Amino acid sequence: MKIVYFAWVRESIGISSEEIDLPKDVKTIESLLELLSQKNSKYTNAFHKKNLLRFSINLEFADINQAIKNTDEVAIFPPVTGG
């Protein structure tokens, strides 16, 4: 699975993207965040307010409870504002 990070999420973690082999028990974006949060404190801090984050799966907006699979690209980003 490819995971892409944007804005302050990217800055907090220190990388813009990474590829992982998704464990069989990780089936939603929320469980992915839990898995990644176990890596180190940078991930834990970036994801501790997951209700503020937005997600996409294969370039389509997604809910935190949406199912994921190993062939997906998941993007994680803060809310987008514009003017």
C-alpha cells in the first residue's frame, strides 16, 4: 500500500509518502492509523486527533471507517480551506 501525507501531517512525520505491506487485520483507514501510530512518537502525534484529518483512497475522498486493501493508495491530510 502506498500512503501519501500532506501539509502538517507530512511535516509532523517527516516524510511525504511511504509504502507498506498491509497486515491482514488492518482493514480500514482507522485501523491503518492505529498501526502507523505504533511506529514512533512522530506518527502518534500526527494522528492523535484523527477526527481533524481527511482521507482519500485512490484519489477519492473516503471516510475513516472505509475499507482498504494492500493495492490502494491512501492519502492523509488536514482539512483544506481556500479563499
